[in-house]
Amino acid sequence: MADAALAPERVAARWAEVQERLAAALARTGRTDSVTVVAVTKGHPPAAVDAALALGLRDIGENRVQELEAKVAVAGRDRATWHLLGPLQRNKIRRALPLVDRFHALDSLRIAESLSTAAEMQGRRLPVLVEVNCSGEATKHGFRPDETLQVLARLVEFPGLAIEGLMTMAPWTDHEPTLRATFRCLRRLRDAAAARWPQVHHLSMGMSNDYPIAVEEGSTIVRLGTALFGERPT
Ligand SMILES: *Cc1c(COP(=O)(O)O)cnc(C)c1O
């Protein structure tokens, strides 16, 4: 049975609203650059990928390797730019690598080393974002803010990785000061990092709950699931 929440006109209406709110957030801060929207299809059937592609959204995000594989198999490897948003285990690296265009959740040097070696063997330099735990929540992945610059100094040396920026996940809250503090933490680290390594320029921050605030705080990549496709079926 077709999923009504994924009907093309429903997704198109949500996308129109997202574009409006993004434009308003950019305008409020006088930004003239643009923000990349990663359409997060995790938890939704492959029809979500089709709906996104039909609207011209090319960047598709998945959280888990197995679900990424399933979506790529249906949609086609070359029809989208595929983002892996969730943590990667070492035993899944070789399977995942050919399917991933950008990895958003690098959170350990051990993984970095394995990923770099595997990418080199496949003749690639994988675009990577380094995850930072700016909220301090124990349940969140990522490097601590106070270790991030030291870690970056090591990460930029890996020949199979292209370190393009930082990523964080804000706490699940509507408390604006908490959200802003989280995003500012990441931005400050990015500014400090970019002064030494200009390639570290992206800020992957902002999800359905908080993306206008993230954009006001400088986000260059937002990752949107619910805002585009509705609640995930559980
Ligand atoms: C699920 C997920 C998202 C999207 O979440 P929504 O709240 O549905 O927008 C973004 N980033 C990551 C890492 C996720 O796991």
C-alpha cells in the first residue's frame, strides 16, 4: 500500500515550507551563501528517495549501512549523492565505502585509520565530517570539544580522507539558548580549525526540530527527515 505521507504532493508541500524557512533564516542573518539540504530517508521506504529526487533533491542521507545498501539498490548508486550520517563499525567499512559520497559521523581515530586505508585501496579520498559532542550528552557520539583541534591535526594527515568540516547533533529540546549554545560550540571550533586547515569549512548541523536556528548560527548542511517526509513509521 502506498504511504500517504510520502505522496508526491505532500512531500512537495513540506519541501516548499522548508525552502521558505531556510530562505528566511538566511535573510535574518544577512547570509548570501546557500545551505545544502540532505534529505534523510532513514526509517522510510525507498519511495522517500524517489520523492526527494523528483523534487530535485540530490543529497540523500541514511543512518545505517544496511538501510543505505537497501536504498542504493532500489534508487541506483548514481542517481543521488549518498550521505552516511550514523556511526560506522570497522567490520562494515569495506561494504559501506563504495556506497558513500560523504561520511558525517567520524568519531574515532581507529575508524579514521581503517577508513583511510580502505579508501586508499579503492583509489579514493573519502569526504568526511568529524562529529563533535557539543551538547555533552552521554548518549551522543563524537569527540569532546576540548580535544577536537588536536584530533583534527591527526585526521587531516590521513591520505584516504578529505576532512571537509564538522558535524554535531543538538539535544532534543525547544529551549533555544541550549540549541544556540550547541551550534555556536561547533562553529567556534570550525572557525579555529579553518584558520589552520581551510578545507575544514562545512558545518553539518540542524535537523527538523532546529534547522532555522542552526542556519542562523552558520550551518552549511542541514539534515532533514521529518520536515520532508513526516514522522518515521515505527
Ligand atoms: C535521523 C537523523 C536526522 C534527521 O532527523 P529529523 O529529526 O527527522 O530531521 C539527521 N541527522 C542524523 C544524524 C540522524 O540520525
